[in-house]
Amino acid sequence: MLITGGSRGIGAACATQAAGAGYDICFSYVSNPGAADLVKARCESLGATAVAVKADVSVEADVINLFDVCTSELRTPAVFVNNAGVLGQQGQLADFTAERLAWVVNVNVTGALLCMREAARRMSTDRGGAGGSIINVSSKASTLGSPFEYVDYAATKGAVDSATIGLAKELGAAGVRVNCVRPGPIHTDIHASGGEPDRIARVSKGIPMGRGGEPEEVANMILWLAGTEASYVSGALIDVAGGR
Ligand code: NAP
């Protein structure tokens, strides 16, 4: 299993759960090698071979190298989890700079598409691959729009939803299922990068289940989509959002 952004949050939960389920793991990080080392050690303690690769998903050469390292150190991924994503400080679109918009779009859209492209090239049976499963990590924000927080982020996740639908149709006959999970508010560091580490406490009253989710609850769905129990599931956008 190859996971982008596997060093923290949802990606890290996915890596450790998958390691416990018998997958060997290759994952990327971009800025925090210490966190990556911890995840690698946790995966290894669960019996997996684990490889951590520094790779910015918005840089084409990094993405190609990530897939190359996964293939040379382990094998061509059978499961690709397209998880890395960023958000900027909360605010209104009217106040956002062009630099901030470019950063969010580059990582969340261009990066996600570059990663999907590499996975498609290497996994499709009509291009010599062995087939498999791609799971994109979008957000419930794609349906809510994130007003007064980060409309740009929500829009990038709408793009991930659309790409999931299209790529599932392109790869359906090439042995690759393509699906998407849309988490609601999950307890990770990402809310601090938006400027409100305790955001979940504020938004919890708007979540029917009355609480934020844990990264492991998202990883559960990703692992299910990866496995044979989901053998006829493709093009699905699955909310893991407490009913939000
Ligand atoms: P997180 O805790 O902030 O972790 C982000 C991960 O992505 C880290 O491993 C980070 O690496 C990596 N990353 C950041 N920028 C990157 C880049 N340019 N290239 C490659 N990797 C990069 O985030 P999270 O909450 O787990 O979010 C994971 C995914 O779930 C994102 O796509 C996010 O949009 C989505 N999501 C999260 C929530 C939520 O409430 N948490 C809700 C809906 C959707 P370093 O450790 O090296 O920095």
C-alpha cells in the first residue's frame, strides 16, 4: 500500500492499520521526518516492511520518484491512498492572496491528479500493471463549501470528487477500482494549520453524532475500500462524517 501524507493524521492511522492487516507500506511525508520515523517504526513493530519517502505531491519529479521507490523497495502498489492535503488560515475568499490560492490548488488538486496519474500508469492492466484500488481522500467540505473558513479548500475537494468519478470510469475495465472517502471533522493537526486547533469543539454541535471523528475511523473505511469485500465498489464517494 502506498500512502501520501502517511506521517501524521489520517495517513498515519491508515499506515499502521494497514501494517497490522498484513500490507507492506510505502508512505510519503514532506516536512516532518521525525513523525515519519515514528510511523515507520510502528509499522515495522506490526510486522510490515515500511518505507518512508520525502515527496511533495505538488512536484511532479517527487511524485514519480515516490512511485519509483515504492516499486523498487517493495513492489508496484496494489493500493494507492491519495491522502496528502493542506488548508490555509481561516478567512473569507475575498481576503485570500493569489499565493495562498495557488498553494492550496497545487497541493490538493494538481498534486492529487499527478498522484492519480502515476497510479493509473502503473496499476492499470492495459498498461502492464496488475490492477488494484485507488482511494482518494476528499472532504465533506466539498458538499458544504466551508464558508468563512476555507472556500478554496472546499473547492479543491470538489475537484477530487470529480476526478474520482471520471477516473473510476476510465479504469473500470483496467482492473483498478477508484473510490473516495469524505471525512468530516477528524481529530488531527490540520485544524491548527487553519488557525483553530480546537475547531472540532466549536463545530461539534453541527454534527448529528455530536463529536468529531478519529483518524482510525477514516482508516477503517479506507481499508475496507482497499480490500476484496469492496470488490464491486468503484466510483463511490463515501462520507465518514458522523451524519454531517
Ligand atoms: P494532517 O494531520 O495535517 O497531516 C497531513 C499529512 O500530509 C502529513 O503527513 C504531511 O506531511 C502531509 N503533507 C502535507 N503537505 C504535503 C505535500 N505538499 N506533499 C506531500 N505530503 C504533504 O492532515 P489530516 O487531517 O490527516 O488530513 C489528511 C487528508 O484528509 C487531507 O487530504 C485532508 O484534506 C483530509 N481531510 C481531513 C479532515 C480532518 O478534519 N482532519 C477532514 C476532511 C478531509 P508532514 O508530516 O511531513 O508535514
